[in-house]
Amino acid sequence: MIKRILVALDPDADTPIASRYAIEIAQLHDAEVTGIACIDLEAIGSSTAGGGIGSMYYAERLRERLTKETRARALELIGQFNDALSDAGVRHREEVQEGVPFDRILEDMKYHDLLIIGRDPHFFYGHPNVRTETLVRIVKGTSAPVFIVGNVHLPITRVVIAYDRSVASARAMQRFAQFNPFGKDLEIQVVHVSREREHTESELLLTLATGYLGAHGFRAKGLSIVGDEPKKEILDYAVAFKADLVVAGAHSQHMLQKLAFGSTTESLLEDSPIPLFLES
């Protein structure tokens, strides 16, 4: 059951999409939504570090200006979030946090059920084009599932669940079934990529996985795909299936066998054209 949702706010176009999904999930579950804007003081400090003594004064003035601009942008994002959630009649609150976004979000996630965030977050508001590794670090370290959205909002009706027998992929499937973020009227395909000699074991895993989802009221089918590149095979299938969401574990126990869909979280985040529901 989802009762508290956290939305990471940044200047990107996917932030309004994240807020829209948060509204829909909150309305379905009568949940509260928290919007958090993080002022990345560390990034500001690094970008304005002075060289010699003569430049320290100018570096400090630049740091003050960027901090002021960033705080103003954060408050603007908070205002937009408040307007959207108020218009939808959803209970919500807002936070402006100063510090490293990775640390601030992970701390807040200890007290929320789900994080919704854009695919390429930029928390250095003074320089919105500066890329950060915040998302990868959050996915690997968070205590709750992460729903990663793109720049387009689509109703979630067709879902691919990547299952490789790892603890992380099982946990992702369980959290998705237990939280039921998008309702039960979904078409779900559980996909397991295996080598040809493991086909019988693959079919057994799929039977167990679809049985678990069925016990939670979902309609699910299993599909075994033979291949040596699970991430590519599953993403290709998800595109062909016209999936609106891919559910996967961010880590795996099968890295040495290269059978893990989640063995390279960074690559998954970069390559998937479809929103992701990830569990570490």
C-alpha cells in the first residue's frame, strides 16, 4: 500500500510529468505527496572554487550569486508543484533542502514508499545543463522503489516485468504487486532471458512468478527468451510489446554469468525509452 510519495523537483521538462504521475497514484491510494527541491551547495562550491588569493573574492561573490539564484529557482519549482497538487485536490507538502541531493533524497526515502523522479535530473539549478550522477546513486542506495519517468505522460496499461531469479528482481516484482501503484487493470508480461539449455528452468520460474502475480489479482503471462544479452533482449521486447513500464531489479546475483538484467544500472537508465520501476 502506498501512503507517502516523494517527488524530486528539478528544472527539467520531466518534473511536471513526475508530478502528474504522483497525482494519479495518490488519488488511487489516498496518499500524501512530498515535493523536494534540493539546492546542491557542493556543486555550487566546486564550480566557483577560486585559484589564487586575488581570485578568492570573486569566487565568493559568484558563489553567493549562484546560491541566491538557485534558491529562487527552487522556490519557483515548489510553487509550481503546490499549484498542481492543490488543483488536483491531493494532500501534499513541500521541502527545500540544502546539501548534496543524493544524500537528502535518500534520507527522505526512509520515510516514503515511492520516489518519482525524471530520467536525467539536474539539481544544479544555476547551470541546468550540468549532468549529475544523482539518479544512479539513488537507485543503487534507496530503501524504496524508484519510478523513473520521461518527458511524456502515458497511462500505464502494459507492463513488462524483468525476472532473472535474483533477489532484486523478485523484490521489484513483489513491491510492484503489493503496492499496486497503477491499479489491477493491466496487461503484464513477465520476461526471463535464459540460455537455451536453461529453457525448462526458465519456464518453471515464469510459472512461479505469474502465479505470485495472480495471487495479487493481476493478469500476467510469462515469456522465455533465449539470448546472452538480457538487457537488450528485454528492452527490445518491451518496445515491441508497446509497454508503458518496465519493472526490474537494479542489482542481480548473476553478474558473472552475464544473465542479469540489472547488472549495469547506468546502462539501463540510459538505454530504456520506457519509464522504469526499479528496486535495489
